Amino acid sequence: IPSTIGNLRKLRILDLEENRIEVLPNEIGLLHELQKLILQTNQISILPRSIGHLSNLTHLSVSENNLQYLPEEIGSLENLENLYINQNPCLEKLPYELALCQNLKYLNIDKCPLSTIPPEIQAGGPSLVLQWLKMHSPYRQM
């Protein structure tokens, strides 16, 4: 993906599904109007930290990739409602900052070897996972 993608400032939907993409340019964070970003079934191992600048994003699908982690900046996505990160065989933990996504209604974490979140919490759905992240965050106020 060329870095000039950042010039598409009015873009609202970007579907890059099934393209064998390995790396996203940092300029993806310049797409401030983006509401839906579909990256599933690629070979992405790291999302750029600039993804946290996508303040209008409501839907993010990065399932079936090789994600090693989610950047902490994902917590800045205050309008995020749907997050698909399922089937990422290297994703072992979620950032505590994900709990800052107050509007998150759907979180698919199936087939991710999350070692830090107990299975019974994972089975409880997004609100329970977010609550667990809040409770175990090193940043929480006592």
C-alpha cells in the first residue's frame, strides 16, 4: 500500500481483505473520516500506532492475520463499535487501553491464544473482557 493513501482524506470505507498485505503505512492514520477498515485475511503482524488517529472508526476487522499485539493507541478509538481480531495465532494479550473503547459492542477474539485473560472471561463477551481489562490495568485508580 503506498504512503499516498494518506491523501484520501474523505475516504470512509477501506476494504483491503485478502491481499497478502504484510505492512500498513503510518499514513493510514491520516484517514480521519474513515469509519470502516477491513484488513482481514492478510499477513499483517503489526498495526501502526497511527491507527489511534482514526477517531471516526466504528468497525475494524483484522481477523485472520499474524498480529503479534495491538498497539496501545487502539484505546483512542472512542467510536469503535466492532472489533474483529479473531484467528490471529500470535496474539497472546490485549492492551489494557482497549478498555477505553467505551462504545465497543462486539469483540471477536476466537482462536487467539490469549494467555492473560481467563477463558470464562473471554466467553462472557466484550463487556466482560473490557471490565476485566479495566480491573487489571496497571493504570487504574485505587
